[in-house]
Amino acid sequence: MVLTAITQSFQSYALRMVQDTLRRISAPVKLTDHVGEEEEVLYDDPTIADSEKAIVRVKDVNFWKRAFLDFDLGFAESYMFQEIECDNLSKIFDLYIQNRATLDSGGSPLHLIVRLAQWWRPKNNIENARNNIVSHYDTSNGLFTNFLSPDLNYSCAHFTSNAAETLQTAQRRKVHYMIKKARLQSTHHLLDIGCGWGDLIIEAARLTGCKATGITLSEEQKSLADERIREAGLQDRIRVLLCDYRNAPRPESGYYDRVISIGMFEHVGAEYMDQYFEVISQLLPPEDGVLVIDGVTKIQPFHETNPRVGEYIDRYVFPGGYLPTPNILFDSLHRGSKGSLEVTSVLSSGPHYGKTLLGWRDNFRANWEDIRSDFCSRHPEASAKDVEAYRRRWLYYFEYCEAGFRNRILGNYTICAVRAPEPVVGYENLDIADA
């Protein structure tokens, strides 16, 4: 009885604190309580039109505790576990981004303890790196084939202004851009660090005739990549290895002529960024080596308060993830390569990733029944609530990250770096489109 009274008292206090916080920021939110028999409006700003508000319906009092202790993670978990309903997640994410300092400030020492605890995470050594990759990418090939485009590229697509363009067309454009920046030739041996399901190495070998080695830590990815390579008839030129980038074997020549790494440095970890580029530099030849990397960054103000991918993403989507700022990325490249790799081009494509995420979300929704069937076949013990939590987890991830790119908190960069000096070239066929 005493414990129940304490719990109820804490929930009431948490409710008041959440209400006070929403009032301070004049939040465009309508908060209603559906725990009892009748609906009760707990927060609303009548000066804001309902069409401009996110409607949040509270179905379980546990939401107040979660939101009070950590708004970011708490709101996500309450949505995932069906303690709340929300008709417009993107408005909630915009609200959080615009009022992050207030919503993250908390109201008690408990909040500070929670925030401090989130700064400790296991390091991304080789064992932990594999566990983190497996927890996401070994979820199921059936899942990814149902929300990615058929090429299975799990990274930022490159769109044009053509509104009718498909996600697959945009992904193919991205892959061709990476191959072009690497300046691949038929005599080259390409290393793809974090090769996913093998689309880039297949396309590179098909277009240029080069040899290619891909490395991944996901057995599911390797299995399907091997199958796709055999279907393409390229098994004599492409191999996929299950290994950490720190253990990548050298080819017979001693070096890989080109290294491409897409969506990989986010998984490396802050303490290993320099080592990541050191390993790459050592795998490239001392002359005429080219590196092309592509991945997600975070702007400095948000990186200062939390350099990781965010509490929700870190716990439920990408454990161990780390998002550097662009400057940190450039500095690590310089230190890791000991100045031997010089940046020659940079492409910023953050908004394109936001649009990519909406494409994945729409595919997920359209193919939910197939995804649900795949999940239930792998987890026959799952309850209806478990299945719904799984569905919400992924939809929340797509929209959460999309808001980050739309609000320019997150960026995506493609960086090309080469051994300096580069080979001498003539001026006869110069074309700025090739830059």
C-alpha cells in the first residue's frame, strides 16, 4: 500500500512537471487522458489551431514517469509500448528539436542521474562491434527486403527534382556516383568496408570489370550478398568476407587500389575514428590510392550534448552508434592517415536522406503484412502487443531520423580523399562535371 501511494504520488508529480514544461514552451500539442472512463484534456493551448497541433492521447499513467525522466527516450518507449497514441510524430520531433534545452533539462536529481548514465556505453571493440551489428542487420533479410528498394542499399539516395523518380533510381544514381568518385578501372581491386548486401561491389564489377572484396559483420547480409553475386555470375571477381575492418586481409598485391565505405563510420565509435582511417590508409597503396566514404554527421551544438545517435536509436535501433561532426570527421581522417590522404571533394546530401527515410517508411507501411508474417514466423511466442511494438519501433525510427535531417540537425556527407600528389593529367578533356 505504501509503495502504491509513493508510485501514485510520483506519477502525479511527473504529470505536473510535464504540464509545466509544455506551458513554458507554448507547445503546439493537445494532451488528453484516456486512462479513465472519460476523456480529460490535460494540456491544450487554445490560441493554436487544432490543425497545427500534435494530438497525444495518454492511455497509461506510466507515460508521465517516462516523459519526466527522459523526454526523448520516454516518449519513444511510451509510443512503442502503446502507452500513448499520437497522430503526428513529426510535429512532436520538431517540437523536441526546437525546445531541446527545456525538454532535456528535467526537474529533479533523478533526471540528472539518468542523463549521466547515458554517457556510459561499452566501447566498440571488435567483439562489441560485432554484437551491435548483429543486433540490427541480422534482424531478418525479410524485413529489409520489404522496406528497402530492390537493390538493398541501406544509405542515403541521390534524388533529382523529378517528383516521379523511384527510390531505386535514386539509389542507383548514388552507387554510380560512388564508383565514379573512386575512379575505378578494370585492373583495380576494390575493398568495400561495410558492404551490406553487396549491391555496390556487384555494380562496380559489372560496370568497370574490377575485382572487389566486401566485408561485413552480418551473417545474414553475407548470405544474401553471396547469393546475389552468384545470380549476377560474378563470383570469379567478387568475394564477401565476414570480418571486422580491423582484420581485413590484404590481397596478394599487398594493397587495395580503392576503398569505399558507405554508412560505416557511424558504427565505428568516437574512440576508434582515428584507427578506422589509419587502417584504411594502411590498406591503400602509398601512391594513387583513393578513398570514398559516405555517412551521417551531427551538427556541433547537438554533438556537444550527446555525440551518440540518440537514446532511442542507441537502445532500439543502432546500439553503439556515434555521429561525428563534419569537422571531427575531417580531423580524424587527417590524423588517422598521418596526413597522407588529402580531401579532393565533399558532397553534402542530408535532405536527400530525409526523403530516403520517407521512402522506407512508405514501403514499410505498404508491406506491413509481409513484414508481420516474417516477424511472427521467427517469433511464434510474440503476443499481439509485441507485434505492434515491433511495427511502431520501425515507424518511429524512420520519422525520428527524417525530422533530424529536415531540421538540419543531421547531415550526410560523401568525402573523396586521395594520396597526394595525384598523377599528372592533361588539360585536353577537362570537364567540370567530372569534378
